[in-house]
Amino acid sequence: MERISDMINRMKNNQNFQERFAAIRAEILQHPDVKAFIKEHHGAITSSIIDRSLGKLYEYITQSKNCRECSSLEECKSIIPGYEPKLVLKNDGIDVHYVPCRHKILADKKKEAEKLIQCIHVPREILAANFSEVTLETPGRIKAVKKAEQFVEQYDPDRFQRGLYLHGPFGTGKTYLLGAIANALALKKVPSMIVYVPEFIREMKQSIHDRTLEEKIQIIKTAPVLMFDDIGAESMSSWVRDEVYGPILQYRMLEKLPTFFTSNFDLKELEHHLTYTQRGEEEKLKAGRIIERILFLAEPVQY
């Protein structure tokens, strides 16, 4: 049986093979990336190194073509999904190393950013929100987006900035704007927490029985940037106002931690909501204290 090495040597002596080999070699060496790599390592790359490395160079050309034509990580055709080829020079030849491509780098950054955003009872889809997708249909929205972008740009953990109290009708995109703020902050490595208030309050009530209430309130009140979504939509009781909202907002006011709110109520309507409990109790003074804390922490903007 003929050995493979003998067969290759015999083929090399074949004129047709030599012609095809020379054509393939010339085509590889004409590739812009290959030419640039050889020029970069001028003097270190010999003709024999090139001949020994033609297989690797051909692999690079094939894989880099796939990467250039790739439009997303989901469509990746690379040998190693999410990685693109890079030519490297070794002592005995040219090799191909695979490094993260631009799509994988962006995807990894997005995953890293998502880890910085805690969503409590808020759909994870909100993490796709960004300022460029916010519809600017009213002066209030234009003002809100401008102030939100300014907040992100100027955020400094050592310098207090008021958040926003966004109020307006249901379905106007208030929650989406919170997501855009959180997403933009995450890209700056700033953690935040978005809390959907009605479900959060229900969970707090259940936490009384498993004795985790204080622990959960501690997590909420110490978030670097906290966002209360849909405050005022919960069933009001003196316990919710005085034992949940009170300690959280008082702590954040004393520690000067930025806080955002969205609500269907303006502050006057929210104060009325906080004043009257389900039992019919009327406590204007306690409701007024909550409003004072909100005003300290956030600027009202009609959305």
C-alpha cells in the first residue's frame, strides 16, 4: 500500500498539480489581510514558512469571509461560534487564533449590563429599552428624556442627583423610559433596580410570614439607583405607607440615593391615595411626609 507522503511527493511531481498549487498559493498571497500580515512581519516570514502555512492561511481566508458576511451572532458560521480568525506568527510558521468577534463582544457587554439591572416583577424585555426608541410626542416626554439622559451622563455616586417622578396616563411609555435609564446606567457599570410596585407590595405582605421582610426592604432601600414603577396602583394600607414606603424613602433621602418613580397619579392625587386606607382611615400628615420624601428624591414631570 502506498504511503500518503509518497503519494503527495508523487503528486508534487505532477505538472497539473504544481500548476494548481501555484495558482492557489498566488491567490492566497493576494488576499489583502494576508498581504498586510506578511508586510507587517517583513523579514521574519520566509517563502518556506509561507509554504508550510498555506493550509492555515486558506483557513483564515475562508473563515474571515464568513465573518465579514455575518450580520448577527445567531447567524455565525465560524468554526467556533462567536469567534473570528486572527493570523499569528509562530517560530515555525503562521497559525490562526480565534478571538471574540464584534457581535460576541456586544452580546457579552449586553449580558454583563443585564446583570447590573435587577428587575423585581418587571418583564426582562424592558432591558432592551434605549433612549433612541422613546417616542417624543409631547413636551413632557421631551423634557423627561432630556433630564433622564442628563442624569445618566452626570451620574456620580458621590454627588446626589434627583431622579424623576413621571406621571401620566396608562400606556404612555413611562416604564420603558425607566428601562432605558437602567440600560444606559448599566453600560457605565452602574447597578440599578426596577420594582413593579403592586406585585412588590404583595410580596412584602407574604414576607411577613417567612420572616424575610426586613431583609428584602434592606435590599430595596440600599440600591444605588432605585426605580419604583407604577406607585399608586397598589392597595393602600397604613402598613404599606408607614412600614414599607416610609423606611425605604427615609433611608434614601438621608443617604441621598437617586430614586425614580412612575405613576398614573400626579403628586396631589398620590397624596390623596396615600391618605385614605382601605379601612377608610384618613391620615393626611403621614401621607404628606411620604410626598415630601418623594419631592426630595425626584423631580415631577408630566409624561
